[in-house]
Amino acid sequence: MIATLALVAALAASPKPVLSDFIGLNVHTVLFKPDLYKPVARLLRNYHPASWDLGDNPRNPTPFPKAQNGVDWKDLYGSWIQAGYEVDATVMFEELAPDKWKDPERDAYAYGFSLARWFGPSSPFPYLSSVEIGNEPGLFDDALYARIFRAMAQGIRKADPSLKIATCAATAGASHRYAKTLRIFEDSKDLVDVVTVHTYPMLEEYPTWRRSHPEDERLRYLKDVHSAIEWRDRHLPDRPLWVTEFGYDASTAQPKPDGDFAKWVDVSDEEQARFIVRSFLLFASMDVQRAYLYWFNDEDLPELHGSSGLTRKYSPKPAFHAVAHLMATLGEFRFARKVAERREDLFVFEFENAKDPGRMAWVAWCPTGSGKTSRSKLPTPPGRVESVQTMPLGPGASPASPRMPDRVGEDPVYILWRKP
């Protein structure tokens, strides 16, 4: 017990990641354009379809470095690494129906071993730094998922112990369609390097799927992450936790008057931008090591998850510019403390520069979803203010001013200052 408490204390005292090692983006194989998204993220989470590698049968041998459908993972992942990205592969084995897994121990082990042997950090093509075993395998019962997870993880460990193994989307509660209970992993602690969770700010489910601002206390959005952190602290205290999906839909189109999405509700482009940035800031203030945004590009579809992209038909949305500004401004900074956290009024978070400890940043905003301005005046940083910038919604540098504003609105304001 003493050793465990000491480990927890040491982890709590360890520095948080800088934002360039925290902000991630969900992408999908050949559809991703690596040069376009360099300003917004260095970390990629790729949906890697196991059916591309195995065809329609888990027993099929893998033809790595190519997939059975002809995609050359060596070239694809290699181009991303060359462009400066780090890649987490989410192995979507659940595309192969449960009844196809006749011998899950044999077949999952073989697939995990082959994937790690070809693409792990110690392999001929060291393009993957981590692998998630499943995305949202809710159609697999817990017992079958546990067998596949353990066998695939054992294959990965055997082939390349340096390749990190992550859970599928997990929850501290009971398993459901989109997540597996974390209790499944209690018997496989030696095979879990990372705990992952998905969370979405849903105020309502079907038929509207209405989302709300990230600080809305009516949501499970942040609470579910806190619950997963608490479970991790009790059962896997030395493992990092990643938020591997979150996001907001914003479309310019109207849903069809009939069908499943007739009453679907999105947010505006401007709301998407501010809510995404504020979500990244909130996750950074928690015991979360990475947060991957869903999604990189959309086709402007007015339906659930159909317009979550940072780009629309590969043209940057306001959210793209807002996240790019966050990366450019605070990429070398890590979260330090909460200066103010007044619900429905004012949040002020402090970040410190990892390379220059004298450089600090405050990010301030009014944490509502209704266009309000903070009632409280901003506190004054205990140092020399260098610049004040408001989150941009378009291309180009954000206008900077040396003057502190009295109050802030919903778009985050960045106050860069230096200690005396």
C-alpha cells in the first residue's frame, strides 16, 4: 500500500504534457491529407479496419505491409511519420462479426503479433506508437471481447513490447453499445498501457442529439471522464488516460423533413470552434494525457457525426483556425493551475512554457452557451503582460494588444505574460 501511494503521489507531481503532445485528431486512412492538417495536430488516431487486412475471416493471414484490399500501410503510415505525425492505430476488429471469430485466441494473437512485428517501434517500419484493441465493440459480448483483447494484446507484447496497448472505448459503468466496462480489464492489467474513453456533450439523445457547451453541468460530458479517472486511479494508477473521441457537429445544410435525422440539431460554426477549444482546455486541466478530436473532415451532412470536421469538404472551418491558433500559441505550454473557475461567469486557466519557465499564459472565457459576457472583472497577472489575443475564427494571425480586457465573452482570450 505504501509503495502504491508513493507511485500515485509521484505521478501527481509529474509534469503534464505540453499541448502539442496533448491535442490529437481522429482520421481515416487514405482520406486524410497530412499537409493540410499540420497546423492543428501532431497526434493522429487512425481508424484501422482489420477487415482490410483480414478480408472477411479473422483466420486469414495478413499480407503486411499491405492490406488485403491493396492499401500499402508502409507507404500510408510512412508518409504520415515523414510529415511529423505520431500515429495511434485503432484496430477495428469489430467490423468482423462476432460469429466469425471461431478461434479468437489463435486468430487475435496472430493478428496482433503480425501488426506489431511489422509496424511497432522496434519493427522494420516503426510507424505506430500505440494500438487500441477495438473502437466501440458493443456488439461483442463482454466475455468474447475480453478473450480477443487478451489474445491480441499478448501477440503485440510478444512481437514488440515497446508498442503501447490501449483499451477500446471504456466506461466506469456497465458496458453498452458504445463502450466496454473497465472491469473487463481487471484481469489483464499487465496488458493495458493506456485507458481510453469517448465522451460527447449530449444534452438530448434521439431524435435531436442536441449538444451543449462543455461546462454545462447537466451533461455527463466531463463527469464520465472524471469517473474513468477515478476507476483508473484505483485499479491502474500508473496508466495514462486518453479521451479518444469528442466533438461537435456544425453544418450549413438543413436535415430532410423525414427520416431519422428530421429533428437533428447542430451548433453553429462559431459555437463549434469555441466549444472545441474550451473542451481541449478543460481536458488539459484534468488528469488526461491526450485528447483526440472527432473529426478531421466532413461532407456537410446534417446528421449525427456528419458535420464534425475541422474542415468541410477539405476547406477549413472556423474551428480549424481556432485549433490552429491554440496549437501555435500554447503548443509549448502545459496546464499549471486554475486561477478562476466560477460557473456561469468566468474561467481562467494558467499555462506555463515548458522551455522558458518565465513565460506564462492565462486563457479566460465566459463558460456558458448563450453569448454572455463575464460579470466578474479579469484578475491581473502577477507579471508583465506581453500580448492579449482573442481566439480567431478565420485565417491569419489573431490581432494582439498589450491591454488587458475588463471582461471576456465566450471566445477564449489568451493573455501571454512574463514573470517578474
